[in-house]
Amino acid sequence: MEIAPGKNIAIKVPLHKWEDTIVFYRDKVGLKVVKELANSTGFAFGGMTLWIDRVEKQSQVDVWLELFTSDPNRALERLGSPRRDELEPLDDVTGHWTSDPAGVVLLVRNE
């Protein structure tokens, strides 16, 4: 079983910092917007999508990463990481939310 980088990186941003963060990546860094949702903007970031997500009840910024694997359950065992599926719904995704020892949230999922 292999674990590999996914296609998405998410920066979870407090409500009061979200608009300035979008402007920073779009206008100052110059990243191309590839998708806009009510509470999320996706930017082309090399071969990945960088999502800037607006989180209403959050006080600090978090970075969330995606990892691909053929067996998310075995991957959690191998990583020795806790299951944290309460973080966000996993609609139509086979996988689990977890975190690394530093607290970075990881989505370990099937591609």
C-alpha cells in the first residue's frame, strides 16, 4: 500500500481574514482562480488546487493536506494517526480525516 500526495491543499481562514487572503493569492501572487464556491475559492497551484476556505467559527489559520492511498483504513494504522471524521462531512469520498503529530489535518482517501 502506497501513500502519495493528493491534488488539494486547503487553507482554512477565519471569516475576518478570508477576503484579504483571496486578494493576496489572486492579485499579489497571481494565481489563477479555477473554482469559486460560497465559502471557498480554488486556485491553480502547480498540479494541485489550493483552496482558501472561509471558516466562520475559527480563530486561526490551519493548513489541511490531502493524501491518496488504495486503503485508507490501513493507511491510518500505518501512520498511527487518530480518526478525526467529525471535522467535515466526507460526502462521496472513501477515506478519513486524521492529523499528523503537529496537528496538520490530513484527508487520507482513495483517489
